Amino acid sequence: MTAGALAALFAAMAVLAAVPSASVLAVCARAAAGGFASGAATALGVVVGDVIWLLVALFGLALLEAALGDLAWLIRWAGAAWVIFVGVSLALAARTRPAAGAPKPGAPGLLASVGAGLAITLADQKAVLFYLGFLPGFVDLAAIGAAQTLLLVAIIALAVGGPKLAYAVAAAKAGVVIGPAAGRALTLLAAAILIGVGGALLLGG
């Protein structure tokens, strides 16, 4: 894993984590109801869920690559198709995305907030498919060891957790949820990143 690839992975994940989604709304709702600590706890649950899916995808890809042998390039092509599909879907959704709004639950406990973030992420089984398609563009699966895995976990934790914590701060201070214009801009940026990564995977494969 080169420094450039790791930086690109971090940037792409951070932008995607900032796109309005169920996890963003959950963080905002918890922070608005219970303060920053509740929002941060929800963000922690989201990060833990993402790390779990990352590990599932990472080791699943390694096993799949070993089983396919000379046909391992199929992983890259299938991943590219999936990433481009998700990118196009995001771009189309941005045209009709309504203004985001967070529900107003009662003040949650911290443990319940962590559980909420974790449940939302683990329930999204598309996440593992996303990682299956996304990782080959940045990571040499043949070179993955314990140190590289820990580095990836740290990158995912920072890239996903950072934007969620920013939402928690905003929602705790003023109940701020990202507006429709900014939400569409972030969604279109994320779509462009995904389509670009998908194209790079196809060209590289």
C-alpha cells in the first residue's frame, strides 16, 4: 500500500461518510436529543460496524483471490461494476434528494447510542459489497498482513468517524442537519469519486 493510495482511500471514505444517510441522521438525532456524547457514541457504533464489514470484505477477498488463481482479475471487474453502479445510483438520487431532517427521540443512553450506530451499519449488507468493490482499487490483497490490516482499520476509523463527529458537534450545538443544497453537492462528489474509482479499476484490470 503506497502513501498515495492510502491518502486517496482516506479522502474517498471521508467524502462518502459525509454524504447524508441513515447513519448521519442517527448521529444528528442522538446528538440533538442527548448532546454531543450521545452523538459521538452513535458515531462510534457506526465506525465499529464499518470496521467489521471491512474485515469481512478484506479476508473474504483474500480467500476469493486465492481460490480463483489466474482468474482473480474477475474480482476487480466485478468490484468495478458494483462501484460504478453505486456511483450512478447516488448521482441519480441527488437529483431528487429531499432536505434531510433528524427525528427527535428522547434523550438516549450512551450504550443505546453505540448500539444504534452499530445496528444501522451492520443491517446495511450493501456495505460489505461496497468494500468488496472498493478495496481492490487501493489495496494489494497479496501484501496484506497484520500491520497493514491495522493501518486500514485506523484509516477507516478516522475517515468514517471524523465526519460523523462533525455532525454530532453541529447537531449538539444547534440541531443543525446538513441542508439540501450541501447534501446534493456532497452526494454528487461522492458519486464522482465512486465512478472514477470504478473506471480506474477497469483500466487497471
